[in-house]
Amino acid sequence: MLSPLFRVEPIFRKRSWGREHGLQSAKYGLRMNIDGWVPIRNQRRREEVVLFPNPQPPFFNSKTGGHLMIISPEDLIKLGLAILVGGLIGAEREYRDKAAGFRTIIFICVGATLFTILSTRIAGPNNDPARIAANIVSGVGFLGAGAIMRGEGRVMGLTTAATIWIAAALGMGIGGGHYVTVSAAALGVLIVLWLFPNVEHLIDNIRDHRTYEVICPLVPEKFEEIEALFEDCGLHVRSRRRLKSGDTMLCTWEIAGKPKEHAAVAEKLFAHPDVMEFRI
């Protein structure tokens, strides 16, 4: 079997030239089978094939003057593992109907893996391969920023942006061959995405923060009256402000408490005769 550490070039010089330069020569060609590149006798082209020691893994193409990148089995394993890890994480995002879903996370993980693999090939032995891989972090930042939105009085999409970031990090680890670290990290990410929402729900049930906007008649006593409703239901008022608009008054409160207490005060606001309109 020919080692990939050799490049193959056909020449048309006499046999004595190869012996003078200490090179092996024979009338052989190459064939790819399940074991890799193996020599076969060239029946159609009676040309000499000389094996030149090649310090770089890619084969040199004498016709184009470039290098032919040979995909090794390890590279295929890395790409397959990137698809698997990205698919497992993306499935959870797709299940929850998030902006970055199944295919997006797979592409991010596979792309980071490819960048890491190619950075080691392109950089060569005398350059720093981390230069190309380091730009993955900044490039993924733009994707994460696009997933963050502000609405309904709060910032949304932070978990999706963090998932994009961690998917790229896992892809870099796969491309670098750190399979054990990536497997442990991927398992931890899946546990956080699938199980921790229940823990988050329990925390929200203990203390939930909401903003109330109430429109009522322009009577100063109504402001204290409505605020007393929050305190009667066991809610804690964090901040308050009032705004005059014609003959009405816009009152805003930031309230903290349990979801059951928020539901109770909402029922009282619906039943209050002086509350013209309110939003939570």
C-alpha cells in the first residue's frame, strides 16, 4: 500500500535518471479500493511512476500544479459526529419552535468542524492554525445576535443565541479531535435544554416579575386604591409611576410575586369599576 506521505508524478525520463537520484521507479499506476491507494500496473500508459517523499499529506497534482485534498476516514467520522451532535441539539430547538432549529444548528456545528479541520491543513506546519478557528467565535456572534429580540417587555432569544454559540464550540472540538470532551459537553447541553426548563418553571412559580399598565380616571386617590389591590393579594411593588393623558391617568407598576397572586389581582382589576383598561 502506498503511504499518503508520498506524492505521485508520472515522468518520461529514462530509468537511469531515477537510479541516479536514489528514487524508486516502476511502470505502475494507482487505484482506490477499500484499503486506500494501491499500486497497479498501468496497461494503457507505459510511463514511469516515481514516488517522491512528500512532507505534506495532500497529493500534488502535476497537471494543475495544485494539491488534491484526500479525505481520510477520520475526517468522515468528524463530519458524521458533527451532524449527530448538531442534530440532537437542533431537535430540541425545533421541538420548542425556536428561530434556530434542526437544520440551522446542524449547519453551524458542521461548519465549525470544517473550519477547524481546514485550518490545520491550510496553515501548514509553520503557521498558527488557531487563526482561522478563532474567527469562528466572532462569526457565530453575528448569528447569535440575529436570534435575540425584544418584545412583550422582556428580551427573548438569549437561550437560542447561547445554543448557537455552544454548537459552534462543539464543532470546533470535533474538528480538533477532542471526542471525549465534546461528548461530555454535548450530554450536559442536552440535559440543560431538556430538563432544566422544569427547574426554571419551579423558580418562576416562586417569584415572577410582571409590569402592569392601568388606565383609570384622573383622580389621585385611584392610584393608591389600585396599588392597595396588589398589596392585598400578597404582591410586592418594586417601582411605580404615573402619567396624565387628557382626562385619564396611566399608572405603571413593576410587581413581583407568585403566578397565583398575579392571577388573583388580574381578576380584581377586571372587576374594578374605575379601571378603564389594563395590560400585563
